[in-house]
Amino acid sequence: MKSMDIKNIDSLLRLLDDPDKRVFEEVSSQLKGLGSGIIPELEKAWEISFNQVVQERLENIIEEIQVSETRQILTNWLEKGAKNAFTGAFYIARLQYPDLEFSHLDETVEKIRKDVWLEFNDQLTALEKVRLINHILFDVYGFKPNRTNFYAPQNNYINIAMDSRMGNPVSLSLIYQEVSHRLSLPVHGVLLPGQFILAYIDPYIDKPPEMIKADDILFYIHPFNRGSVLGKKEIDEYLKEQGVEASEIYYLPCKPVQIVTRIVSNLVFAYNKLGYPEKVEQYKDLLNILKSKRNG
């Protein structure tokens, strides 16, 4: 925030209760134009104000700044190739938790990675490596599926899933995938209707994820079921149970942007179910940004 901006803040804040709508809109526009750096000052103003109208206006301005910032950060992530779904999930979580720092997530993932790595050796097979990750994640760290509140919004926020050690299929798989990638394991997300699993690619296949074929996959991993190992047959049966026609997209790795899109879609559904229309619109806005990239 520029020094010349700071001098104007107090005078702008004093105009927040102006009954003239045009004055308020101009004040609001100027405050929002200062970006996220102004938020601490707005929060301080909220704390000392006893005017309900001013407090509500401050809340709306803060929220609009956060939404605008998330929209821009997400757009930048997409323009740079959207290479890491874990990073994308962090950006989505910051809309709800603005003070969240990536270092908070990074430290936890690194600790898990190190604990797994200490048990690794060159003789382990792919299945043995998965069993080891399962042991560290689900037995040592206690990660588990949140079946009781499956549709709760918090299941989709990567920080909450990591802190509570509970999540839905996407968040648990995303944590599992990030740990695996940091161990240089060829594990990639696979989108299923109402579910999310991981594919373990043959390590001797030298192809980017988007070029992988079904024959290149050794097996599948189901983190929502404590990392159980699945074969193509289990996916066939699941699709049949869901009444969904088998398609190649349900067996092959998806792109990071598709994973983040699923997270945001889940949030739209969850907040709609709870009756929070403003939240629904916020995440629909992000969903449109993500879908425009997927279709572009």
C-alpha cells in the first residue's frame, strides 16, 4: 500500500456511513482499489465501530477484496500452466482463510514425506511403497475419511483437511498425491463420478500424465478407503453401480485444473445445500474461471 494512500484512509473510512449512495460507492471503490494491504486497517476500523451499517459495509468491502484477489491469483496460476493441484487448492482455501500461509501446509507435507522417506529403500516394490505411505498417513498421522459430514464445506479446504486429519475423497487424495510427488512416485489423480482415486503409473513409462494410457497404469489407490489398492475391474463395478457408462476419462489421470475444479464444484454444492447464496455465487465465479481454462 502506497504512503499517499495511507493518508487518505481515515478520511475515506469516515465517509462509510454517508447516506448518499453515490458517496459510499466512490469510497468503496477507492478502498477496494488499495488491494489486500488495506484489509488490516479495515478490520481495525470494524473493531472500533459501533455503527452496524459501517460494520456491514466494511465486511462487504473486505470480502470483495478477498474474492477479487483470489480471482486474480487463480487466473495467474492458470496462465502459468496450473501445474500443481495442491497449490491450486491452497489458493481456494485462502478465500475462506485469508491469513493462511503456504508454509503451514508445506511443513506438514514435508514432515510426512520425511517420515515415509526414512523407511524407503530401493528394494521396495510399488505396492510396498504404497503400503508404507498408507501406514504413515493413516496409522501414524491418523488421516481418515469424514463420512459423518461428507458434504460439509470444510472437507474441501486443504488446510482444514490437513489440520483435522479428516477429509473427503478429493482432499485426502490430494494430500496423498502431494506426498507421493515429493517422493518422486508416479501417482496421479483420477476423477470418478462422486469419487476420486489415484493411479500409480508404471515408473518405467516415460510419458507426461496427459499421454498415459490404461496399459501404463499398474493399479489404483483409494485414499478415502485408507489407501486400498484397486484394479480396473473395481472401477468397472463402481461405474456400473452408479449407472454410469464406462469412459476412458474414468480410468486415466486428470489435469490439476480438473482437480481444483472438482474442489470448487463441491463447495458450490455444499454451500447451496446449507443455504448460503453469497458463498455459492463466489465459488461459481471461480468455477467459471476454471472452466474457461479447461475449455480453452
